[in-house]
Amino acid sequence: MRDFLFSSVQLNYSDIILRHKKSIVNSRSDCNISCKIGNKTFAAPVCCSNMKSLITRDICKLFDDRNWFYVYHRIDGILDVERFVWDANDRKSNHWVYCGKLKEFNTISISVGVGEDWCNLVSRLHIEGLRVDYFTIDVALSYNDNVIPIINRIKEKFPNAYLIVGNGCTPEWISWLENLGVNCAKVGIGVSKACRTRQYTGFGSSTVTDLIKCVDAARTIDIMSDGGLTVDVSGDIWIGDINKSMVLGSHLIMSGAAFSKCIDSPSIIDGYFGNASAEAKGHKKHIEGTNVKILTNGLTISQMCDLIEDSLRSGVSYAGGKDLSAFNSVEWNVIQ
């Protein structure tokens, strides 16, 4: 099967189907879908894309209260990220008026950019004695030496933090990140419905084929699959693709589409747009995204979390196990 994948055929989630095994649980509710990411165990191996059209401070707190992993976006700039860290630590600062509404987070997870200003932020957070558990270096293409200074600064100032770097989609990139001591690679280029990287540049990734190539190349690094869940002609999101991603070797799955239609998502009001869009950037230079108008599915974000958790538990049951490790031995076929 993997030899087929390394041919010229490029596959996405909609091109494959999983093969069930004998179920061994009396109830799907008995299946354990918790996932360890770094030093913490989370309720499910899924997180919402760190896009301004999806993520707010309150939504981060919602995920944190449910013990779901999240990443706070960096689109509103360095001071906004710094203020989020202060508030999530439930600490007062002389730099701005303290909101005091979020209370301390169980997990503090932020995204950062590259360049001296972002390196200085990491140093400042360290000097200020603030806790950050997870860093995500979030750039369009992270296979570039310009990410090395921020990687080194995070590893120096927050040696116990879990470091995610994205995005990219090649085995060479995976090996390069491993040599830099990165904990997790965020895999995916141009797969979002709101992204126009493929259309504007010709570059991108196929969700299944390139994901497997990255998984096969990984030795010491975890793999996060970013985007690519099937959106059918009716606009429905195939959350069962999350189970497929686990079978293919993902440690964690990031999705924007799964949460974009929720009634309490910012995208319902402002539209669904990526971090490379004009709406997010605030200008029209090097734009690789668009604003997609969204119709709600009538679910809240919390209800969507419930639905995804149910899908994962059902998937574990079909896989013939009791926890996520059951996905490791599941076979799949290409749909003809």
C-alpha cells in the first residue's frame, strides 16, 4: 500500500476508507480517547486551528476547561500574545489594564512568529516569570533557516516547553526539524478551504500521501496533521477523517473546518479566513487566503467537541481496541 503512495498518485482523506476489526468493548463509551502531548494528557487528539477567524481568548478558555489542546493565534501581534500569557497566568501587569476574566489556564499554549521581536518576547516572558507550556512557531513555510533563532530562544528560555513548528510537508523538512530538537511538526500546505496557496503559488500538499511520507520520515518527532478534512458538496465536515488521520500516524489533528460552522464561532459573523488572508494580515501583500462565508450547523463549539469525541470512541471500537493505540494496526483501502 505504501509503495502505491510513493507513485505519482496523490491521495486525500476522501480517497481512502478504513477496514474494521472485531470490536472488544461492550459500549463505545468505554473507549479511552485521551492523548498525551508532551507532559500533559488531553481529552482528545484534536485542536482547533489557530486562526483569528476561529480563536478568541474565551474560546481558548472553553477548550482549556474541557481539557482540549489549543493554540492562541499570533495575528494581533506580539503585545496581544504577551497580554494573553499574562492573563492566562492570572497575573497583573503594569503594561495594560488587567482584564481578570479568564482566570488561570490549566494549559498555556501560544503561537509565535520569527524575527528578533518574537525572540525578545520569549526572553521577556522568561524574565517576567510567566508560564508557557506549549509554543507553536507559526509561519507559512517553516523549512527556512530564519526559524532557527526562535527555536533556539524557546529551547534556551523554556527548556521544558513542548515545541511545535509548522508548516511543511516533506520528509527532508521533518529530518531537518528533528536535528533542531523540535518536538512536533505541523504538516500541511494549502489544504484549508480558506487557503489559496495552491491557486496562487502552485505549491501545496496532498493530505494523505504527504502525511504518510512525513510520518515515515519521523524518528523522534510527533506529527500534527493540519487541515484537509473532507468538506462535501452540502458543506458537511467529515469528522471521521480524524480517525483516518490517526490511522495514518498523526499524533494530533488540527482542524479549522470542524469548528468554523459552530454558532459561537467568530467565523459565523466575520467569515472563515486563514492567517495568510488580507483580513488577518491587515494588508494585501503576499496574500494566500480568502474569506469564506459560513452558514452555521446549529452546534456550539462544545457540542462539536462532544461529536468529535463520540466519533473517536466509535472509531476505537471499529478498530478493535479500547484506546487510541488501536488505530496503529488498522488497514485501509483506496476507494475505486
